[in-house]
Amino acid sequence: MIRILHTADWHLGQMLRGFSREHEHRRVFEGLEAIVVEHDVDALIIAGDVFENQNPSGEAQRLFYDTLVRLSRARPRMTTVIVAGNHDAAGRLEAPRPLLEAFNIRVVGNVRRPNGRIEASRHCVPITDETGAVAAHVLAVSYPTAACLPNLTRLDGEAGSPIVAGVRSLYSELLDTLRPQMDGLPFIATGHLHVAGGIESEGAERRILVGGQHAVPHDVFPVEASYVALGHLHKAQAVGRDSVRYSGSLIPLSATEQPYHHGVTLVKLDGAQAVSEDIPISRPVPFLRLPEAGDMHLNELGDYLSALDLQPDLAMDERPFVQIRIAREGLSPGFREEIDRIAESFPVRIVDVRVTAMPDELNKAVIADPLIRLADRDPEDVFKLAFERAFGVAPEAAHLEVFHRARAEA
């Protein structure tokens, strides 16, 4: 039996409403190191979005490499497989590959097709058991850019989306090329994309596939794969079948992820049979919603913050993040300044303020409300409201596809 730890979506360098997440990342990496040791992990898979953006700061890169060193020292025999996500610059991530391979760390970026033929061997990573024998492989595939996919023109005649057909063809082509190299051993595939049916996090995840295609069905992945280790969606979840899973992020990356349970996924591979379990990692900093249910009136905010009974001298990195739900009734246009004035007396970090919608707001197609900033609305909802107001009917799938394409390009 071999043990594989699946994680993704670290987003190193992320800022939440101007607040750094470095302190939280350092703390969860301590938990990750403990899990690697406790469970005798043979392989660690990081399924994309290592960094928050394609030009990460020096501090974010330093934290990444410090973490890889710590994990390697804690478990020297462990193979680490890292694939690029849509937030990562694949070339930058791969640049130190020769150095990282000395520590049994494999980084896989974009698909390469020299002379029109896929360079498949770099996507096949052997995993050894405790005896040192190769017991499985990882079919490592990063975020599929347009350049990674086969020629889409020749797929135009196929039924359905040529993008979905292209992703399916990419995995099929890699597997067919690598079968002799895998020698009949079980394998785990990776992917960094949105699989249809997966739950998204508002404000934290981009709709990423090329050509305006938002999601792919779970059956694009080879049925022979014992497990599919996914990245991109931040909620830990299985999609389509139990062996196709998102591990989720290590910390909440937006206010909408406040209810999530974050951690990693441990996969035990016995022959070709995979059994997975989610292992939680405690949040280094509380992420609270006030009130826990319903909403409050603005004049109650001070009482709710006082009830938290926090140490007044908490360091900024230790202060809890707070999402506030405010009732609409009685609010004045300057209510946000009043929230800031009240909150500055307490050791908290306000990262989200939501005003409760009127029950019939959507039916009335109210778009311009002076009390709610556009930043507090989901862009897709705004588009739907504007479309219905302009044309008297709800947008169809084709309209939404054009909207998502424009949003992705913007």
C-alpha cells in the first residue's frame, strides 16, 4: 500500500481586503508537515495554484521553497509532484526544476509539443513504496491552456464543445503514449480546472477554461485512473464519482468560504483500489460571521463585537476575520464609515459586509442601490439582472457563455 497526500490552491501571497495571509500559511504548513510524518506519506501532490498571481513576491516564493525544504527533510523518501494552476506562471514554476529534482520534487507545467508530438514522459512521475520499488505513477497535468490542448480546429466537427473534446483528447493522448512506461501499474491523474457539478466560491475562483467554456464533465479523465487529484475549487468535494476529488484550499480565501472545512485529502492506494479521507487542518485565525444566522441592525454591532471577548492587545496577524450581515432597514448612505468607526475599537479585521436583500429585490430587478457597492455583488448576477431589465427575459446559456468569455478576458 502507498499513501498519497493531495493538496491544492495554496495561493501564497494572497491578500484579503489588504491583510496578508503569510502568518496563516506558515501555521497551516506546520500542520501539513505533521500530517506527512504521522501518515508515512509516500507522495505529496500539489494540484495547482501554488501562488496567488503569476508574478509572486519574493516573500511568497521564499515561503514556498522554505516549505518544500521542510517537507523534504521531514519525509526524505517522499516524492512531491507539483503542477501549475491558472494563477501560476508555469515557466516560472518549472524554472528551478533541475535543482528541485535533487530533492525528489517534480514540477510539471504546460504541455509541450516539439515537432507536433506531445512530450509525454515529463508528465509521468513514478511513486515508490517503502522498499524503493515503483508501485504507482502520477499522470501530472497542469491547467490546460489553449496551447496545451490539441488542435481544436480538427475537433470542431465533433458533437458537443470542442474545448471539452480537447481536454478529453489531451488526457487520452498522454495515457496512450505513457502506457508502456507505466508498465501496468496503477496511476493517479491530476487536473486543475472546473469540473461540472463542483461548488464554486464567490469572489475567489475564476471561470477559467479557454474558449468561453466554463466546466468539463468528470468523464474527461481516464476511467483507468485510480484517483483524480483536482485543484481550482476551494471546497473539498467529490465530483461525478468518489475518486474524482478536490482537496480544497488550506485556508478560507474569501468571505464566502467561511463555512468550509479546510484541510488535505489522504489517498491510500492498495493495488488499483483507492480509498480517500479528508484530514482537517485547524484554522490558525478564526473566521467569523456576525451574527451566526440572520442579520443585525447597525446599532447592535458593538454588542456583537464585545461578546467575542477578545484580548485587546491581539497582534494584527492573530485578529479574527469578520464577515458582517447588516439589516437593510434604517441604514443611511454613510453606514460603512460607521462600521469602520465601531470596529476600530476592537481587535478584529472586517473583511466583508453584506446588506440583507429585500425579499422581492430580484423580482423587481433592482440593480442600482446606493447602499450596496458593485464589489458586493456577483458579476454574473448583475449581468442577469441587467439582461432581463433590457430584454424582458432571462439570459440563455449562449448569452452566459459570451459573458464568461468577456469576463475571463477582462
